[in-house]
Amino acid sequence: MGTKYSTVSVSGYNASPPPDDGTVSADNQITWAKPKEKLGDPLKTAIEAVDTALVAVLNTASRSVSASTTVAATDHWRTLECTATTDGITISLADAGTLAAGFITTIKSLAASIGNVTVDLATATDSLDSVSNGTIVIVPGETYSFIVNANEDGFEILSRGSSKLTIQDTTDSTSILTGSIQTDGGAGIVKNLWVGGALNVSGGATLSAITASGALTAGSAAILGTLTANALVPNSNDVGALGASGTAWSDLFLASGAVINFAAGDVTLTHSSNALTLAGGNLVLNSSYIDFDGAATGVAGSIYSDATNGVAIWGKTGSSNDFAIFANGGGGVMLVPAGTQNARFVAQIYTDDTTDSTSTTTGSIQTDGGLGVAKDVNIGGDVGIGANVYAGAQVYIAGTWTSSIDGSSNLYVNSTHNAVTNGQGHIARIVGTVVEAGSGTHALLAGLRVDALDITDNAATTTTGASVYIGGAPTEATNNYALFVDDGTSRFDGLIIGKGGTIGLDIDANGMVSINDTANANMTIGLTINMGSNDDECIALKSSDVAHGITGVAETDTYGVLSKSAAATGGVMLRGYSSGTNGVEMRGVHTTDDTAKTTSANAATVLRGQLKTGATVTDLGADANILAVTNNATCRFILDADGDSHQDVGTAWTNFDAHDDLMLMDAVAMTLNRDDPVRNQFVESLEQSRSVLENLPGKPIISFNEDGHHFANMSRVTMLHHGAIRQLARQLQEVRGHNAALEAKLKLLEKN
């Protein structure tokens, strides 16, 4: 049912009513706000909280689980349905004290055959079914319900259900007439049978497959061994045999990679593809031989051992590989090749000759062909490849070399390096120390120097030439880089070109950074970005904290954009995106106030409009708009170059002809002027004025706030002023009419 229900208290309720002493005062005045705030609002809040809690506690929808998870407080009275079809999923019961006594949850395995679910405890000090830090395995089709005990220190099994036959009786079986299940007939089992104890068969047994753990016996005979999931293990060392003399097995079949293990690893014979490997010992032949082609001892195609020759290896007769090698105590190793074949040694070759090599035809070891070395090579002197050694280098590669293979190189390293645990790995590494000379100036000392590649012109066309080329970055690491400078200052005196071969990033000697450009006559240090003919974002500010969802104009994590205002004419557009109420905030912070009210005054934030004149700027023309405030595409306010402000009132103009506009203006003045000495004498009239102002039709003239800072709608105030002037004009016209009538009467009286 979701989260357990907890008591909801009523907050904000006022149990102390105001005194009702019969006097006419503000305390005894009945207004809607007072009972609403003290009775209605607390009751509404409490009822809504009870509704929310009941919605949560009555949520009994099952929760589908396909991976390991932890039971949450919102799983009270809910069923966790495990849909995994492989073993290994674990559901942890959360801390019992946190879930509280009486918390109930149910776990059910929906798997058909495979998909055991392990239930354990998130808190090791809790108990499960009265077992401290216990676990339970729920097999496919089973359902367990758990409840937090009264001590809130563990879980008890509330119920257990299954689509299988489950017998709780634990009586062991010692014959066909004992045990938890007995039958006078046979038992047919369609699928696997698992036996946790000994399996005793008094009659014959025909088994097509056995998967068991425990002892194997034959009738009343001694125990032969234990059959586990992976091995048949005898009960003691060096007992039993596989077959016997006269009743031997015909064949032995072992899988690829099988190992025959003698004396717990003393000697092993291991299979791999097309090979058997003997390890840990020797293959001993006493006056015998290994025959490769069915020949007799000491002839072609055999390895023979005797007291005279020691070990003799005979090559195949009649082939170009015919040879013999003899090894004994007196003659060392003698190689007798046949025909024109060379000798091959699979043992150490050692020479005492110390002749240095200065070419391919000098030195202690020389070969007219290539040299293949399967393991490490240590060279104490210099190395020349393609040319003789060079006095200015330990390894010197020179000469003209031609290859017919695409992607060939004079120096090519292609190896697999198995890195050590927690260690770094490098295919090639340069580590060295350059010792400065005793005097003079070194123009350059470098760990690795690559000079400009010299490409000789020929008939071919070269698309791209590079002194250093990096084909790409790895993808398997957490952080992948094509080039990683771990520390120090990096210097690039040339251009940094972007992908595609166009101008990319340029950093000049003064510190100006340019993107898609190389020069800016009006900048020394700064950033220049040339968008080219693109009309989208120039600078985008992003944050992983932001997700405003306005993806029709920007990506959801973009909170600020600088771009062109118009595609062809330019201008800067600053756009801010927010999931709150503030899209763009402009702040000007200064250290000195400017209180002047002149045409040269300054301010914390300045908006300046200018007009192009020739190659420079000047003032805007008469009536030109300096600032416009728009509602999307509709302009609502304009400030022009003459200082005039223009506001769109649309259809919102109101004539307050149904009211005394002068009285309303007095109400506005008394409401907004907090320092009026007469104001406190007219508290009752202020309340009446507020009531009148709040009940005016249309938008309010004054927005009243509890902190006393009331906001005036200047557009509505202007309308009120306009209406007051109109009313005064009408009243003045009426006075003039009255005056004219009085003057006429006076003239009649004067005549009489």
C-alpha cells in the first residue's frame, strides 16, 4: 500500500478567539480573512495532507523488479514481482528500524524454471526469520511475505506460497517405508531430481544423467566417493581404479583444454589446439625411442636414446631436411646437415668472439638472410638499420626503403602489452636525461624531436602531409584522449586547424585567441569568434543542473546563448533560458554612486544607443527609439532619443467616470505616502480607501502587500489623473455656467 500512514496534525489553528467585549474595534470586526486563516486554511491543509497520506498508503500496485534492488518504505503492502530469468538477483530488506514495526512487503518470483531470488538484509544487525543477518532464497514460482517485528530489529516470514508441492516435514529416510514422502508404487519425474542427502538404490538403476552432491555407494559396499556439480571425488587419496585388467574401458574422451594431473600438480599434461604440453617433469625413455614414421630405432624419423650416442635425432631420409644431431658427454652438440640446408638450434647459441660490427658483413654473428628472435634482445652498442651505425645516434635508421604494402613505415610498432595490476602501460616510452655542456648556450633540448617531413615531388598527388599524425583516440577508458599533456606548458607557434581542414583555433603571440579567424585589428588580448555564414548559436552556456525543456529553440541544458540578432544585418542577441521565473538577469555593481540627474549622468547599469556615421558612431536622431520592451513579438514600451516614454495601453484604457477621481487620488496618496503626518488620523478612511481601490474594475491601481510596500500601476494612475482632469474640467464648466446665470440675475437686479 505504499508508505505507512502517519498521523496528520492540524497546524495554524487558533484556539484562542479574540475578546468580544461588545466594543466596536478592529479586534471585534468580522472579516472573511480571519476565520479563513484560523479555521478554514488549517482544516484545508490537514484534509489535503490526510488525502495525500491515504493515497500513498492505499497504493497496492505491484512493483516489477528485473535487477537487484532494496525494499523501500513505499513498498508497504505491495508485491515486488521479480521477472529475472537468471539466477543472481538480490532484493535487500531495508533497515527494520527505519521501516518500523508492522511494515509488510511481499516478494514473488515470476520465473518459470530459472531465476532464484536471494533475499538479504541491508542492515547486518537485523535478523531474518530469527536468524541474525540471515538470507532466504526464493525459487521460481514461490511467494514470501515479510513483516517487521515488534522490536523493529528484524523481519519474520508472514506467509509462504508456491505453485509447487512443498512439505515442511523433515523426517529422514532410512528405507522405502520411511521419510516425508512414501509411495507403494513408482514415481515418475519429468524433469531433474535433486537429492540433498544420500541416494540409496536397492534395485537396479539406469541413469542417463546425474547431477548430484553427496556420497555414492553401491549396495552395502564401502563409499566410493562424492559426486559434486563439477567432479567425482574419491573419499581418500590413491584409492579405486577406472576399469580393471580384463575389463578395461575402450576409449577416453577429454574436452579441449583438458588437463591430466599427476600427484596434485607435480606433473601435468595439458591439451591445447593441436598440441599436448608436458609441465612439471620429464618424459623418460629407457633405451627406447619416439617414432615419427614407423621406422626402427636409430633411423630416419626418430628420436633415440642409448649409452653410446646419448640422444640422437634423425631427420627424414631422402628429404632436403635430412640431418642428425648427436649430444653426449664427450662431443657436446654436433649438427650434421644434409644437402644445402642450414642448421637450426633450439638451445642457447654462445660465442666468445668480441669482434664489433660496423656493417652487415662484420661482427661475431653474421647472416645472409633475416634474423628471427622470439624473445628479448639486449644490445650493448649502437644499432644501424638500413645503413651502418652513426656516431651521432645509438639507433640509426637511414637509407632508401621501398614497400608495396599500404600504410607501411620505416619504423612500425604493433604489439600487445599486458599491463600489471594498478600500473601504467605504454607501447613506446622515451625516458632520458640530457646533460648540459660546461659552457655555451643550448638553443633546444628535447626528449623527442620531430623535424618537418621532407616530401620529394613526384607524379603522385599528396592530400595531407604531417610531421606527426595521430590516427585517433582510444574508446575503452573512462577518459579517452588522442593527445594528453599531463603537466607543464604547451606551446603552439602555428595554427591549430579544426576537423575538415578549415581554420580552427589560433593563439597569437600577444594572447589573442581566435576561432575560425586569424586577425582582429581592434583586439590585443581576448577571444574572437568568426561564425562565417552560420546563423545559429555563437556562444552557448550549459550546465548539467539545468533542464528547462525549451528544446524547440535550445538544448535543455543550455541556459545562455549569444548569437546574431538578424542573419544578414548582425546585432547581438542575448538569450537566457530557465525552468524558473528569471530568464536573464543583468546586474551592474560599482563602488561609487552617481546621483546627478543630467544628460551626462552615469548609473550602475547603462543602456546606450548610438547611430552609425561613416566609420564611427554618433547620437540617435530625433524621436529614434533607444529602448523597446516587448511581449514576445509585441512592443509594449518605448523610450526614445528625446527622453519621451511611450506605453501601449491597448484596450486597457479606463475612464473612472463612475467614481470621484479626486477622492480616488486622495486614497492613492494616503495609501502610498507612509510619512504623511495626517495619515494616522484617518485610519478608518484609509481602510475605506483601500476597499474602494481594491473594488475598482479592471487591473488594480494599487497592489497591496503585507510588508507595507505597495506597488502603483503607473499606467492606471495616469488614467486616473486623466479622469480627474476631465472631471475637474466638467465641474469647472458647470461653475462657469452657474456664474453666467448669476451674472445675468445680478444685471436684472441692477436694472430694477
